[in-house]
Amino acid sequence: MSLWAEALLYAGARRSDSVRRSISPLSILRVHGKSSSSGRSAPSPRFRELIDLSAVYAGLPWISGFSRLAVRQEAMRQCAYYNSSWEKERTNRSGIEPCYGEKDKRRHCFATWKNVSGAVEVVKQGCWLDDVNCYDRSECLEKKDNPDVFFCCCEGNMCNEKFLYAPETPSQATSNPCSQKPQLFNTLLYILVPIVGLAAVVLFSFWMWRHHKLAYPAALVPTHDPGPSPPSPLLGHKPLQLLEVKARGRFGCVWKAQLLNEYVAVKIFPIQDKLSWQNEYEIYSVNGMKHDNILHFIGVEKRNNNLDLELWLITAYHDKGSLTDYLKANVVSWNELCHIAQTAARGLAYLHEDIPGHKDGHKPSIAHRDIKSKNVLLKSNLTACVADFGLALKFEAGKSAGDTHGQVGTRRYMAPEVLEGAINFQRDAFLRIDMYAFGLVLWELAARCTAADGPVDEYMLPFEEEVGQHPSLEDMQEVVVHKKLRPCLRDCWQKHPGLAMLCETVEDCWDHEAEARLSAGCVEERIGQMQRQAPVVGPEEIVTVVTMVTNVDLPPKESSL
């Protein structure tokens, strides 16, 4: 009997034994591997070889197709998708989201939810970008201990459809030997940085004593106690994504970021600027610091970027940016000038004010010490808010002055007494230093106002005509202290009734004698009076209006500090 005949014979016998079962070479091989009850003989060796070859060739297309399917499944990750805003729009509340991304990036799924009176309230589900914290996680688990908003991420199709809260126990947290090295590094870092900082403080204090020999008064003095580190991060592991760098400064950079469904600003400090980060956090934590004209504070975090510890400070985000950025690209009308100037003065006045009976507790007086147009942010309606409190000082009676009285701030905005190194360590002296700088900010606004008759100059920083864009300390001392120069007040400004009153206010703010400067509250009141009494007018009406307003008494010049 031939080999194929033998195969057909056994296939026919198998077909008769099994009803409606398909025959493959593998099934024939299984039949011939057993002794038949009907007395059929076992297949020959050549028959077995033919069956083996048939099985191999028959399986190749299936194997190839399976591999292609696996590759496609890896390339196309799908996640459960949900957005709580759908409920408001009364559309479907769930779905599936395909995850797209670059070939060399890994794609994950995530879920965020809240615990509302014991009930789970899902906030959002969907795809997550390449995140090392999500690598090789097959389940969506939140391990943080009782966060405000729960967050988890995982790898795998629809792995975020089910999410769990499984906080780590103390034994689990201490049993991981891999985390001991970073913890040891951070501990050493926290020990060494204060020691080095203390040594620098001692040397600087000795230098100040030898060169200036200024006595500490017994009056109200500022405090700047570094104190303990802030508690563990306030935000926990929420889905906070950095989007783009918006600004860079002396103590770090500011990012535009997304926190859940809103944009926020993230100021990132390197570890060497920990004291500035901690001081700004402490100022924001003072009783009564919530105000419309003070930048809204959200929280702080400590983040590990590779082995470098980064200190994050999260605040509200304002798309118009700083007053500097806005004036570079825009001019302002008289009403816009008044609104920006008045709201900025209101924020500074509130910062300076000591409020014992505040509803949130005693709010101490605070000096900013770095007032400039870069640290005044604009909201969407051009309302100003004061920002950046890395150098700020709060004042309490009977506390040590410490090492907080060096030449700090931005050079071109430094008051004459700061440039001379002759600071009086009383509270009012620091507040008057702020008012000198605020006078320069008002000048920047006036220089870009369209109310005056004549062309508007390109934006320039204070003293840029005299010392350029990068002045040294000696340059500023020569111009401000020795020559007693100030930025130019244009002649055409004096012909506009409102700008003429503003120029007088500016001169009262940057007076060389600190005791003669206005308070922030007085400036706020004056600007409000200017806006009411000096409406927008055309050039042909200026002479008449000047006659009307020159007899109006301005608020008293005496400082209310």
C-alpha cells in the first residue's frame, strides 16, 4: 500500500469513528500513535515524517499571523476613558480611548477618583504619557496614604477599568533595600545644606559687623527663621503634567502645567535654593494671605528628578504673564493704567498691613523686598496681583533680626539706602524700600500709556537709558545715590491731567528721603481719585480740564506707615 493511500485509509477510518469532526495532520498523528481497537496496524515511519512536515507547514501562516497581531496589539494600547464633565453635558459617561504616541515612548492607562462620604466618585480615566512610575504595572493601584485625590496608572489594555486603593504599611515601606540609598543621600543632603548655610550666615554677619557696625534697634524687627522643613508634599501623586517653560529667574524656572482639568503655574527650585522655596511657602502659609491681589497659592511638592531633588511651588496660572511681558507687547489706555496701578497698590498695601483682628488669625506686616514689574502678574481682566515672595520678610515684635538685611533684590529697583548699605532695621524702613521700587513700576506704566498727546516710546526698563540692561552695583550707586537721577518724566505727560497727577505720585514714591515716601495705601487712594477726577479727554480739551482739576487737593503726602 502506498504512503498516501495509507493516510487516506486511516483518515477514512477516523472519519467514521468521529461525527462531524474536521481532520488535520495533527489529529491523524494522534490516531496513529495509539493501537486501534479494530485491529488496524500502526503507521509506517515514512508516514509519520510526512505528517510532521505537514503539521509544520500548516502552522506557519497561523504563527506569522499571531505575531503580527501581537505587534499590532502592542502598538495600539486602549484604555477605559471617562471624564466627569460628561455628566454635566449629559452625554455618555464612559468609553474606550486608543493611546497614540511616539514609537520609543511607552503608553499607560490612568484613573483618578475621590472618596466622597465613603462612595467612590471617578474624576477621570484615560491614556497617560510615558511615566517611569507606571512601568510594568499590570494593576491600577494607589499606594499613597489617604490622599485628597486618588491616582493610579498601569500598563495593559483596559487595565484602568478596575482600580484599587492599597496603601503601603510601615513594614512594607522599610523593607525595600533599593530605596535606602536615595533616602540616605537625601538625609546627608539635608544635614550638609544647613551646615554650609549656617557657616555662610556666620561669615556674612561678621563681615556686616566689621564694615557697617549697625546697631539693632529695640523696635519692631523682621524675622526669617528657616525652621523645620515643610511637611510631606501637599498634593500627593496627582496627575500634574509640566507643559512648557514660561519664565526663568534667580531661584529657578516657572512652568505652565496641568493639574487635573485646570492650568497651574509650577515654580521649580533646585535644592541649593531650598531656603528661598521654604521662605516663599511660609509667607503663603501666613494667616490671611488669601487676597484678590495676591497670587493664589495651591501647594508645594518635593520631586525626585533622577537623583536630583527638586522643590516645587504650585500657584494659579495667569496667561497674560507679568506686567513686564505685557508692556513689552502692548500699550495701555488711561483707564487700563489706573486699573492695573490701583489693584497692584491694593495688593502691596494689604501685604504691608498688620491686621490683628483678621478672621483667619493675626496677619503680620510683610515686606516684599523685590518689587518690580516682573513680579506683578496680570489676570485676564488686567487685574494685578503681587507674586514671588522668596525674599519677603514678616514682622513680629521682639524677634531677632538674623541675617536678612543684605543688599537683596534687583539692582535697578534698589532704593538709595539699600545701594549705600545704610538700612534702618525697623519695619517702616523695609516698607519704604518697597515703595521706592513701586514708584519705578508706576513709571513703566506711564511710559506705555496712550493718554498723552504724542507717540508712545518702546518699552524700556527703569534706568535703561542711563545704565543699560545689565547694570552693576557700582553703576546704580553712581546714578541713584551720587547723581540722584531718576527715570525721565516726559513733558507731554504733564499736559494730561491724569498723568500729571500720576507723575507727582511717582516722584513722592521714589523720593531720596525714605521718610518722605508715600505708603501703598495712600498710592491706592490717589490713583482712585485720579481716575474719578481726570476722565479720558482729547488733546483739544486738555487746557480746560487742567483748569478744573488743579485746585483739587491730593491725599496728604505724609506716610501712613
